[in-house]
Amino acid sequence: MADMTTKLADLIDPEVMGDIVSARIPKKLRVAPFAKVDDTLAGVPGDTITVPAYAYIGDAADVAEGAEVAIEKMSTSTRKATVKKAMKGVSLTDEAVLSGYGNPVGEANTQLAMAIAAKIDNDCMDALQTATLSYDGSAKVIDYDGIVSALDLFEEEQGSDKVLFVHPKQLTTLRKDADFLSADKYQAGLMLTGEVGMIAGCRIVPSKKVPQVEVGAVPGEGEDDLGTPGTLCYACPIVKLEADPETEDEVPALTIYRKREVNIETERKPKIRTTEITADEFYVAVLSNEAKVVLAKFKA
């Protein structure tokens, strides 16, 4: 006769929870969906990756008949990134699992997914904040003219698809701009994750992770000289999205290197009848192509 008794192990299954959390994380992300996910580190020894960036060899030149072409040496710059472990845990009593209000195990899955997704997103935004191309728009709040001036730093000859991360407090200003196109006016199926509209060819994605920074502060020269405070600005990354991999072999602006997917483990505390559930993910987010990111700073 089959055992029909409901056991705690039937309700808290680490493998099942791992699959559920892994599936939910992408839905909680705001910044990371625009990054390339690289799993080449999985199963490879070591926790440090070297990210190369190739320098342009220059335009082609005319060569006379019978003459030799000048051979250029390709050069690269590199940056090292160390894999980190993001981890979060919860504790459930037997009473909560077996007779708690709602679905405590399901809520634990959701909370763990949200916690890890938030950490990945934070690291992605931190990586974008290291961009070397920067536009100082601290004189006024975000608008069409300021965004266009920031886009000019890309020095593009042909326009490309871009995403502009803004703080939610900047949305009202953008929506009142005559050049803003709301996403509800798009043709069906053209929106990106989290996109609310478009301006100057940039897809607008709001995120509270866009930080405030101080621009133009002058430090004091002595104890009595406090210096001059700067202007509080939102540091909004503009990211060129990855080109079609079938036609161009380009390095994306942002890359997430994963060592291992989400791993769920449980530990039983028999004396107090609780089960601790912990989740971790090994990864690192890096700015892999500085030429594809402009950090535009607009007055808050």
C-alpha cells in the first residue's frame, strides 16, 4: 500500500526549488536582460577571467599596383574580473510549511529569486557606471537635446539600437517632452523588457538602481573652507545593444560570466523543527566594451 502521508521532504525539494528560482530570476531583472550571459566559466578551474578589448587597426588605405600593404599590429587592453558568490537564505518552521497562510514554500522561492536578481542587477548597474565615455548634462534636467548631445559621443556614422536607463523620477519630465514616444503607441511586439517609451532613438527603461551623483563639486583648501557643493545628477547609462551575432562578431557592452546557475540547499534544524533554505549563484558582471556605453549625467 502506498504511503499517503505528506512529508516535509515532499514540500521542500531543493532540486525543484532550484528550477523554480532559476526560472523566476529573469523576470525580476531590469538591467541584466540587456547583458550577454556567458557560461564558458562553468566547469572550468579558477575564479578570475580576463576580458580583452581590441583597439581599432585604422581605416584601409590605397595601395599601388605591386606595392605592399602596411601590416598593422593588433593591440588589446584587458581587465580582470573575479567571480563572486551572491547568496540569500530563509528559514521555515514546520508549522508554517504544513499549515501556514498561503504558500510559504512558494513565497520562499519568490523571495530568493528577487534577492539574487536584485544583486545581479546592482552589479550590472555598477559595471555600467565605470564607463569612460561621459556626458555632463548637469546644467538642466533630462530632455531631447541633452540626450542627443550624449549620443554624439558614440560618433556613429550609422544609427544603432540603444537603451537609456533613467530613474523613475525622471519619467514625468520625459513623458512631457514633445519628442517622447510612449510604448503604448508602438507596433505590437517591438518593446524590450521594461521599456516605457522612446526618445532620440533610445529605448527608455526606468530603474531605481540609476544612482545620484554629485557633479562639479570643488573641494575646500582648509579647515574653514568647505568648498563648493556640486549639482546632484542622475547618472544614466546609454547602452548600445549587441549587433546581430550572425552578421557581426562584436563584443557586447555588458557581459555576465556565470560559473554556476542558482543552487538551492536545505539544512534541517531538528531541535527547533525548522528548515533553512539557502540559494547562491556564482557570477561576475563586467563592462566588456566601453565604446558601447555613455554615462549621461542629468540634473536631478
